[in-house]
Amino acid sequence: MNEKRKRLLLCLAIPLAAGGLSALLTRNSMERFASLAQPPLTPPGWVFPVVWTTLFLLMGIASYLASNSGGSRPAVGGALALYSLQLAFNFMWPIFFFNLGWYLFAFGWLVILWLLILAETVRFFRLSRPAGYLMLPYLAWVAFAGYLNLGVYWLNP
């Protein structure tokens, strides 16, 4: 297997592993979550794993494109460090929201996550326009998740 293919597989595996582990850690909370009042536009439960898997794949491809963009070492390193930080924030959010039921705290965490994704998207655009574009669905979905998160907080005092 050539070096580029190995790097692509690693770039795909990292967000998928983070998302998979987070889902594994929160799976026992889904029944409690389903019993909560939900805001309008809440999709059916099966939509979430499909969307998140797609987003993790897009993130992985974006990180691969950014890392292979030919940008300067500091620019690529900074973008990938920000990518790692937002991925850590992404990993923790479901634990705060689903396992701990800290809905308001989770919303604040999600706002920070969204800002990290925005900053990362800007950096990825500077390195590779396709990488930046691949981050836009993630940015939009996390904004929607913020709406859902805040709605759950308001509807379940």
C-alpha cells in the first residue's frame, strides 16, 4: 500500500474512531433521551448515526486534503492542531449531553465547538479549497445540533 493511501486511511480512521467511541460510551443513554420532549424539526433517531458517519468521513477527507496541500509546515500543523482540538470537543459533547444530562452546559460546549469548526474551516480553505468546502456540512449540522440541544434544555426543565 502506498504512503498516500495509508495517510488517507489514517485520516478517515481518526474521526470515525472518535465518533464510534463516543457513540459507544453514550449508547445506554438513548432511551432516556428518547423520552424527553423534543423541539420541532427533530429528525428520527436513525438519521443521527447516518449523518454523523457521513460528517466524520468528510472531516477525514478534508484533513487528508489539508495535510497534503503543500502548505507551509506551520500552516498545516496549525490547521491540524485545531482539527484535533475540535475533534476532542466533538468527542466530549455527547457525554455531557446524553450521559450527564447537562443540557445547558452542553449547549455552551457546542457553541465553542462551532467556533472551533469555523476557525478550522477557514484554515482548511486557506490550505485547500475542497477541504474547506468539505467542512461546511459539519458546520451547518453542528449549528442545527445547537438548536436541538437548546430546545431540549428549554423543553425539559
